[in-house]
Amino acid sequence: MLLKIIIVGALLIGLMAAVKDGRILRDAGLLSRCSPVTVNGQADSTLLSCTKGRLDGWPNETNNSCNLIAVHPNREYWRCQAPVVSSRTPTG
């Protein structure tokens, strides 16, 4: 019985760590995601393509000195004054 409790506890701790990291939630489409747009074969980190998350909606990149330049049904495009380096973007 004690072994089952320890195993369930370890699984819960692992699940909480995975959810806190956020990658699983972003990959599942629950959290919004922004990534640099590729222009002429190179990633332009001043132009971001963002998708809407089911839990948090559209991202707000105005805190990164970015301006919304285009809105499509599944994407928003943001132009930033400086390259955006963020731990929440999967490629940068």
C-alpha cells in the first residue's frame, strides 16, 4: 500500500513539474505561442507570428515594444522595435 502511495506521489510531482514548464500546455494548444517569422530563409526575430491559446487567448506583445500589424483568423503578426528573446518562444 505504501509503495502505491509513493508511486502516485512521484507521478503527481512529475505531472506538476511538466505543467509548470509550460511546453506541454503550449504543444497542446492551451497556451498562446509566438515564434519568429522566417523571411528569405532566415528567422527575423523582430517579426513574430502568434497563435491563440485556449486558456489564455491571444498574447499581448506590447510589453516587448511590439505593434500589432496584421490579424488573421488563426494568427496575429507583431512587429517589434528590437529582437525579442523570450523563454516562452520555442525557437528563441
